[in-house]
Amino acid sequence: MPVNWTLADQPGWQTLDVAGADPSGLAEARMWAESQLTALGELHRLDALLIAGELLDNAYLHAGGPVELRLRRTSWPCEVTVAVADVGTGEPRLRVPTRDGGRGLRVVDRLCLVWGVSHHDDGKLVWGRLQCAASDEPCPRAWASRN
């Protein structure tokens, strides 16, 4: 199911206001995300943090900066959704990697079961959903099922 602006107001979402954050504020957002995902197995936590970092960086570099970082974990099935709201109007797209970049969204595409963008009146919400497992469960890797 796609994620949109109003769905993130439903129960279960953890939200951090990052409006106006500079790159050091984005590091704090990553630390906040890590604190929200402690119940996950290490590999899934790292994947989710990588996705959060890529989406935050992309919002900072291409969309005037992030406004909110949102996280939601469901237990059955075990999935984590990472979403970053920004004020940009552009459409995220996969690019051919160059020396100057183009790898971030490819990482998101590779690790996520599904990802997308939802536009709203004040910008957009870019999101990705990952398969996960709790720390004491076997580690099903989303990318293994995509190869």
C-alpha cells in the first residue's frame, strides 16, 4: 500500500520534525531513527537506517531540505516503512550513477520491497518499505528475494 501524507497521521507512526535541519541535524535524525528501531535485527536496522539516510540526504540535496522523518514498524508481516517529507515538487527518479552521484535512490530501490512518492499541497513524501525481523528472529533479507 502506498504511503501518503495523511496516512502518516495514523497510529503507529513515529515522527521527527527536521524542518530547517542542516547536515549535522540530519545526523541527529539518523540517531533518532536508530533509537526507534532497536527491536529489529541488526541487518534490518542497518538497512532501515541506510534508507533513512539516503532519503534525508536526497531531500536536503534536491528538494529544499526535509521537513519530517517518519518511521512505522508492523509486526505481521514484519515490515518497516521509512518516509521523508520535503517541500520539493520534483519527482525522484533512478539515474545512471556518475562520479557526482546517482546511487542513493538505487540503494533504496535495491533494499526496499517497494518505494514511492506521494505529492501533497506543501511538497511530497518519499517512502520505502523494507522486510524485517525482530532481533531474536531469523533474518529474511528483502534483497535476497529480489535477485
